[in-house]
Amino acid sequence: MKSNPVGWFEIYVQDMPRAKAFYEAVFQGTLEELKNPDPQGFPDMEMWAFPMSMDGYGAPGALVQMKGCPSGGSTLVYFSCDDCSIEAERAAFYGGKVFKEKMSIGEHGFIAMVVDTEGNMVGLHSMQ
């Protein structure tokens, strides 16, 4: 298996404006709208991508709203942070919930887990 095997992630949401505002506020960045790859098959699909570089480290991904796809799924994506406690605090401030406060994972740094405005749990990872 290759290192960093995750090549893409999707977080399914029910309320795109709310979810987009939450992630932009927590991570202090802007999501970019992606063109619907199959407008005939999925006419109601809306996608907003996290900042990405196809040549960089880590996995690119997007928020996705599509009729019939529930949010609050069981996929857990970890976002890299400088200090995961900062993003955890922002998550709570912007309408999410902190599921697990920042905790040490030994030599691998620290993690926190938050629940977004759509019911999805996401992880936060930092080395400090």
C-alpha cells in the first residue's frame, strides 16, 4: 500500500450554505465551487472543494450536497492543523460541537474531534 493512501474525501451535507460557512469559519479559508460532473444523473448535486494542490501533501476533498445522500455518516476525516485546540474552539463557536477535546496521541502529536453543523464528526490533528 502507498503512503498517505487517501486520495480524496467527501463530506455529505444537507444544508450547503450552513456547512460551507462552518468549514470556512473554523479553518479560516475559502471553499471553491466545483462543477457538477454529472448534471443529468445528479441534477441537484452541489460541491465545494477545500483548498487543494494535486502535487502537495495530503488528500483533497469537498463538501457535497446531493438529494438522497444523508449527512452524519461514519467516515472520519482528520484535518491537519497547527494547534488542533484552536480549530476545536472555532468549531464550537460556529455552531458545531466538540466531541473530544485536544488530547495527546504520544509521539504522533495531538487530536481533537468535533461534530459539524450537519452531524458529521471530523478529526483535527496537530503536532503541538
